[in-house]
Amino acid sequence: MNAVQEFKLSGTAIPKDAVHMLGEICEHFVEHAEVQRTQDAALLKSKIGTASIRVQDRRLLIELACPSEEALQMSRTSIAEHLFYFAGDDPLELSWSETAALAVLPNIHEATVVSAENVTPHMRRVKFASADVTPFIGGDMHVRLLIPPKGRAPVWPGLREDGRIAWPEGEDELVVRVYTIRAVDIESRELWIDFLQHPAPGVETPGADFARDAQPGERVALLGPGGGNLPSARSILLAGDESALPAIARIAAEVPPGTRMQAIIEVEDAAEEQPLASAGSLDIRWLHRRSYPSGAKGVLAEETKKAIAAIDDETFVWFACEKEDVRTIRALLKSRRHDRKNMYVAWYWERDPA
Ligand SMILES: Cc1cc2nc3c(=O)[nH]c(=O)nc-3n(C[C@H](O)[C@H](O)[C@H](O)COP(=O)(O)OP(=O)(O)OC[C@H]3O[C@@H](n4cnc5c(N)ncnc54)[C@H](O)[C@@H]3O)c2cc1C
């Protein structure tokens, strides 16, 4: 990135095993940033700035440099959240040279439900109005949707001293689920999210239920956007299930003319197919789960494997669905040494083992 990195902050983390933690950070951030690793140090470069992390005396010394105060705050929160996530139940101390200059999360956007309607029998589109939709144009596609408890005035998250998000608790606890911004309507200042209605007998589905019951005027917040850029390549292989369909549709809609795309999309049946507009050329193959032989597993992954066998190294591979199929495709791409910069492989949901 070329922007001047004028906003700086240092931090010190004391994890149980600093070298192991550095490895975890590099392994994770390679999906989101350019990562340069040496024995005891790493440099992470992303759109929001750089993070230099080095091991010294069993500590991780962190230097952040960003082009704005907002970016610095987001960078600090991202590093803090990930460090504590990787630490799990192990002890971790994290402190920063200065406390946060911002008292609120810089990337939180309040939004109000405008309408909700079915696009197909199991895909429900909710349109939200937000004061400023410009942060959602281009770039990252995903958000954390924050849904307040019904009938209560929302309490939105703030920041902890160590940079992590301070989530409201008790009666103010929020439902938090990750979704894709399917489209941004700049003129009407609207954002669209398509929610799969996925019945799960015996378990609650708060994200899907929110969309099912959404009423105009209801308030939510969107945290982001983040994680999952629109891929930029002349040739793209897109594959996924219904949870990935909004992202596949958005990529198809936003690629420049001349982009060649092949898509393999798994849905329940023909009624769940959607027309996907694109300025590029798009060849779609719909897989209908309902027509699979009983007990069939991993069909989407198998079909994607065949498609990967026929592509060249320059083709961007975009794959998202349930965790198990994602593991298969990740392993295949690794064994083929497909360039990591030319792929996005992410699990969007996890099957309940029960
Ligand atoms: C980056 C990203 C982008 C995403 N974008 C979208 C999007 O645009 N639209 C969308 O609908 N989803 C999207 N998802 C998936 C969505 O976050 C999950 O499906 C989420 O679990 C839904 O929350 P819930 O409250 O409805 O169900 P949960 O409370 O999370 O789960 C309840 C039960 O439903 C099962 N379940 C969860 N998701 C599915 C599914 N997709 N199919 C079948 N069973 C499921 C779980 O195994 C569990 O048993 C995205 C996920 C990620 C990580």
C-alpha cells in the first residue's frame, strides 16, 4: 500500500509461547494481508496499514502504522481480538503505548430495516437504510450483523482498554452473525443482505429468524465491512452453496467486462436458482441437493475438484460453503501449490455434529 502511515501505536503482548503465537498470526493473516515472515518477526501489510511483530524476551513487540486514526483503531482491535482468540484458555497480557483515541468502534454503522421479501422460497432479502453506505462500495463484502434483543433499545459495543470489543451483556446481549452485503444502492442509501432460511429442527436460528420476521423500522448495526475482497482476475472459478450465493452474485455483478467466470452453485432444487447479472461472461452450473442419491456427501467439493483440475494457475479460485467441503478444497489447492493470492477458500457455516 502507498498511503503515508502517519498514525502509529506500539503494543506488547505476553503470551504463553510467543513464537507459537507469531506462527498462528502469520498462518491466519496470510488470507487477509501480505505476510513477510522471518525467524522471529513478521510484517503484515494490508489496506488498513502495517503491523510489525517481533519476538523478544518471550514477548511480542507490536508496531502498528496506519494512514488514519480509524484505521489504527481497527488494526489494534483486529490484532487484539486475534491474539486473545489464539490464546484460547492460556494466559495473555496485552498493553498498548497509548489508550484508544476513539471511544467508539470506527467501523460500526447503524442501519434500519426498510423491507423484507423472498427472492426464492428459501432466500429472504432484507433491505437496510444507513446514513452512509460509501464504506460498503467495492472492497470487502462481509459484515457482522448485530441484532439487538426484541423490544429493547439497542446498546452497541464499545472498546476495551486492550483494544478488544466490549460487547454488551445480559439483557442487552446482541445476536451476532456474519453476512455478505449482496448489493449497495448508493442513490437510496440502502444495503441488501440475502438470508438463507435454513430450518434446523430442535435448534434456534437467530440470524435466519431475524430476516423471516424483519419489520420496517427495526434497528440493527453492521460491523465492517471486512474479510473477503472482490477478487480481481481475468478468470475466476466460483463455487459454493446457498450461504455463498449472495457473495457469488455480488462478485458476478461487480467484475469488469471481459472477466471470464465459471460458477458451481449448490442449492436445494431448481426453485432456489437465481438469475445472476454480470458484465463478464458467466457459465453457471446449478447442483440440486434434492436430486442427490440418499446419503451423498461432498458433492459440491467433488464437482469443484473436477473444475480445479481443468483450470490454470492464473485462475482465481473462490470457494465457500460448509466447513468439511472447505477443508477438502483447501487441501487440494495446497497440494497443487495454487498461489494463495489467487484464492479465497472460507467456511461460512458448520454442520452441527448432532
Ligand atoms: C464471510 C461469511 C459470509 C456469509 N454470508 C452469508 C450470506 O450472505 N447469507 C447467508 O444466508 N449466510 C451467510 N453466511 C453464513 C451464516 O453466517 C451462517 O449460516 C450462520 O450460521 C447463520 O446464523 P443462524 O443464526 O441462522 O444459524 P446458527 O444459529 O448459526 O445455526 C443454527 C443451526 O443451523 C445450522 N446452519 C447454519 N448455517 C446453515 C446453512 N447455511 N445451511 C444449513 N444449515 C445451517 C447450524 O449447523 C446449526 O445447527 C456467511 C458466513 C460467513 C462466514
